[in-house]
Amino acid sequence: MQGLTFLPKAQDDRFHQLQQQLRDRWQSIDQFDREERDIVIVPSLSLDQRELHKVKGVHHYEERLLFSLIRLRNPGTRLIYITSQPIHPDIIDYYLHLLPEVPFAHARDRLLLLSTYDAHPKPLTQKILERPRLVERIRQVLRPDRAYMVCFNSTSLERELSLQLDIPLLGLDPDLLYWGTKSGSRQAFAEAEVPHPDGSLQVWTAAELVAVTVELWERQPDLRRMVVKLNEGFSGQGNAVLDLRPLQQVAPGRASTAERQAAIAQAFHQLSFQCDTETWDNFSSRIPELGVIVEAFIEGEEKRSPSVQCRITPMGEVEVLSTHDQILGGPDGQIFLGCRFPADDSYRLALQEYGYAVGEVLAEKGVLERFSVDFMAVRASSAEPWELQAIEINIRKGGTTHPFMTLKLLTGGRYDVKTGLFLNQHGTPKYYIATDNLQSDRYFGLLPDDLMEIIAHHRLHYTPITETGSVFHIMGCLSEYGKLGLTSVGNSLQQAEEIYNQVIFTLDEETRPHGEEPFHAVVPTPPLTWQG
């Protein structure tokens, strides 16, 4: 399993001693904090690099934690933000100018930006550890009795950096990484008594995968499709769909188990992969490294993909943070594109209950910090109630983390668990649509300066007075990949969608080739509900 190594006892004891210190120095972001604090931000995607390679521009995703700069609203907070490559100064200035009621210069003086100047495809944390002088420089500027470290996800690399800096890691003990895998998720759902699709726990060979796939089909002979998932994946890129409908001649009751196994083994070569560059040869080569599961594909006339976000505090308390309806794409609706907040009111409170139940199970096992639970919501018709099935747990920050935290830090508002709404300081509900995947070939070559000019000229920016508008992220992706992230905030979902669509319309107009007819319609957001 990626990042799973066990420490000698002395180091393990020291790591847990450091994490115990979080009880005194960790401060909920809900509170304005005047205490002196040093926060080291390490936005390393310490996940399997071959899987991450499937995500276009993934090395720029280190920018997704730049919402953390808004923590500089607290006058005693200093941030050390480390990246693989330097971030364009305009991007940093953009975030600092979002700070409410904080002089720009005062905030900038409390921000230290460091870079490894290393573009190799390996985790940022590994790059930092390979540079002892950089580690020592970080140590020298820290006030160790007031410092802690924040990361995107936690592995043995982040644990080692925590030990070398001798500051606590606000993150998962890597020995517990199993509970964030596909197999661990299924086990946690069973213990929490949360509904989830029938399937298998992890296996480690293609032959074992054939066997558990056939077992699942024999338990559920009416299945039309199954999902095959690498035990560790990112944004659904490690998923594939197996269509059983062409294999009805070997369905249970029509052929022997051996014949079914032979047919399934052959059918794996025709899997529908969510990544357009994936092949069975490559996918199957990852099974001994990452493990794999299979589970029933959830069918339904109408389908949605909601999620709930929670955290387990250093005090062991489970807190529900938010719910979202995810926007998914790819051949079979398996790839995360963006999200709407909040989730539909017909099931958002049920999501909260299930998320809390899973959190209690994880807390008992010692899990710390943020996690999310992804679901499928299905119904036969609009007259029927939605049925929720839990799909997976992600024990890390994710695609829903930065838009929600951006809204929270900008407005100083709060999430109301009684209604599942986010309320600003005046009690007004706020809504948003967010994406990491606003992409067009036309956007290639746009520099951060160009984007800033477009934002200013067309007044696309977030306005503190109305608390509406768009906040942009992963802007470093724009020139190289024609890809951008944004969070569009409104006082209703309809207004948020209008703001979101206006950004797309404006960018398309600004990049329209000379002589081409102008657009006359706004590009709609992806549908919330899809047929499957």
C-alpha cells in the first residue's frame, strides 16, 4: 500500500507524542485566532504517481491548498507554503487581496514561500526530504512550540517530515491508511451499518479478481454491470466498468463456474476504463502493487453522486462539515469534475447521519482530520424517494475541500447541521458551484496576467460586499493545459450557476479566434442527474 511503512518504536512513540500536542495548539478555523502560530503547508499529492499521471496538469494541483493563505487573516499566524516549482507572484497576490480586513503588506510579511525547484513526477514531500538544507531552513524559521504541519494527504513521507521538523502533523497516522482505500471503505461501511453495494475486499492478482468477480455475479445473477477499482485511485481515474450484458451465454444458471471464469478473464480486456489512455495490460500490472476490488454497478433511471465531508478533531470528536452533489464525467460517470453546494435537500440530512456514523467508526480506530464519503443516489422516477449507497471514503483533502474552505474563510460564516446550509455572518444562506476541470483548447497560452486582466475587465471576481462572484484556483494549469479551477458563489444555486456560466462565456469570448462568429448562448454546467 502506498506510503505504508512502520517506524521503529522510538520514532513511532515520538510521532504520537507530537500528535498529542495538537490538542493544545490546533485551533478550529471557525474561530478568529490571535495566538502566535506557525503553520507549514505541504500540498504534496503523495499518491501513486502512475495513477496521478492520468490527471492533466496534476503537478499544478499543489496550488489547491492556496486557500490556506486566507488563514493569514489571523494576525499572529505565519505560513510556510512549499511547492515543487515557484508559484507565479500574481497568483499569490490574488489570494492575499482576498483577505478580509487585513492589510496586504502585513499578510505578505507573514508568508514564506519555498520551492524545491524540482518538476520530477514524485511527491513533493519526497523532494523536500531529499533536500536536507531545505528541511533545516524550515526548522530554523519555525517556532516549534507553536507550529504544526498541514498536508493534502498523509503517508509515511509526511510522517518522516513531521519527525525531522519535530512538529506535529495534522493528519492521519500512515499506519491507518487502509481505512481510506476502496477495501477499507467497504469494511468501515459494514461496521457503521451504512448501505453500500455488494462486492469484494481487496485481492492482489488478476486470477483472484476473476474469482471474486464470478462470486459476485453468482450472488447477484441479475447484475448488468460491475465496477472494477484499483484499491488506491484519484478522482475516479483508477476505475473501470465491466459490462455483463454481452456475456449472458455464461450467466449463472446457463453455464458452469469454470466457463464463467474463462469468459470474465477474456472480458477484462474490453473493460470500459475511465481514463482514456488506460489499457488492461497496464491496469492489471498495477493489481499486485495496489490491490483491486470489484463491486456491483448501481443501476437506476436517475442517478446522482452526493458526498459528505467530515473531520475528526485532535480531541477525537466527529464533526460534519458539508455536503455536496458531485459533478461527474468520463465514459461511465466515474470521474470527478466538480461539485455543487449544498447537496439536494431531499437527502442532505441523511448524508450527514451516514457520514457521522462512519466517522465514529474511524475515530475509534484512531483516524484524524478530514475525510469524505462518496455516495450514489438513485431512484426509478421523480415520484420515488432517493436511495443512498456509500461508495468510498477518502481520508484526505479533496475536490470539495478548497471551495468550501474558501467560502468559509472569506465570509466568516458557519455550516448549520440542522439544515445542511451554509450561513454567512448575517444568517443568509450561501451556495456555490466549483470545478477543477474548466478546460478548453482555446485557453492554452493564457498567462496568469491575462486571466487577471480578463477577471478585472469583466468584473468576474468575488465581491466581499455582496459575497458573490468567482474565486479562481490552479491558475498555473492555464497556460500549459488550458485548464482552470473556479468556485462561483451566489445567494442561490441558480445565481451561482449564472455566475459560473458567465465565466465560461467570457473566457470563450476572450479566446475566440479572429473572424469566428461570437457565441449567443451560455455554456451550461454539467447536469446534476444523469441516466445510467
